Amino acid sequence: MGSLGNGGIWGMGPFHDGFRRRSSKKRNTSKKESKPSNSIDSASGGYRFPLKQAVTAASLCLTGDTVAQLRHRWVRNKDTPSHSDDFTDVLSILFSEHDYIRALRMSSYGFLLYGPGSYAWYQFLDHTMPKQNVRNLMMKVVLNQVVLGPCVIAVIFAWNNLWLGKLSELPNKYKNDALPTLLTGFRFWIPVSILNFWVVPLQARVGFMSMGSIFWNFYLSSTMSR
């Protein structure tokens, strides 16, 4: 969120920052200039797919899932005698069991759903609350928690179960895991965003929120695989 110093909640800081910069450029350029390189026009010419934001979301989801998978295998195998102390051999053992379908599932969610959807959400927030003041800051934080947060949880659970062919188990997944995941998101993103706004220097805020996104995607991937 721009009001959070180029950061955001639910891991979308870089996407919202890109939207704000692009909006600023539009005010200073003519309509005859070439279209931005981080978007792709649809056939109708009315919608531009936010390619840069989608790729960023996919990368963060993939990174978070990779960390989650490696950590799971490391914990599982840490008491198993190793035949080699070489770091390269250890990595090759860990990646030999890597679930690439799971990785594709998470990264495709980021590319097709999370990146474009959240980018559109932040466009809406900036359009309805353009002024950068405390009131709008608090309103954006609240709306992210009560609107974006539940939507993210609902969509990623459905996407995961769709890939696994377990849509019939989706109601139980919501019942057992949705609320705990949402509350964890509240406890994680609100403090991270406040810290980002009050402490982190301006030039480091996008990177800080991106790191937060990796940890959050690590948690989501772990929750999806339970």
C-alpha cells in the first residue's frame, strides 16, 4: 500500500508500489506514448494484464513454497545418517524429492490469481481513497484485513483443492484451517506493515515487504500441504 510507505498487507507491497508509479507517469505523459511494458492488452483493448505484478507474485509464491518444502524434508531427515557431508550432495538429496507439481500449483496461483487480483484491489483503494493521510491509512489497513485477507484465504484453498481433485473436501478445509490461517495473517501482516511504515527507510520498504511475502507464502504452502 502506498499509504504504508510502498508496502502493503497480505504480501502485495511491490504490486501496489508499481501501480502508484505507473499512475504518476500517466499524469506526465501524453496518450500517444507507447503502452507500459509491464502489462499486456486483452483482445478488447480495455483490460491490461499486469504482467510484472503477476510474475512478481508467482516468484514470491514459488520461493515461499520452495522454502517450505526444503524445511519439511530437512526436519524429516535431520536425524537420518548422511553418507556425505558435502553441501552440494545434501542439496541434491533434498531437491531429489521436490514436489514440482506443488510448486507449479503455488506459482500458478500467484501468476493467475493473486498478482492480478490484488493489483486490481489496490487500484480500487487508490481510486477511492487517493489522499495520503492517517484516516485513509487506517481505512486501507482495515479493508485489507476484512476484505482482501478472507478473499486470499478462500481463493488459495479452493485453487489448491481444485488441483488436487478434492473439491468435495473444500468445506472441511475451510472449517478446519481458514480461520486459523486468517488470524495468523492478522498477527503477521499488521505488525509487519506498521514496522514497515514507521521504521524501515523508504528505499528499503519494497524489499522489506517482499521478504515478508516470502515468509507468508512459506506459511500458506505449509498449510495447503497439511
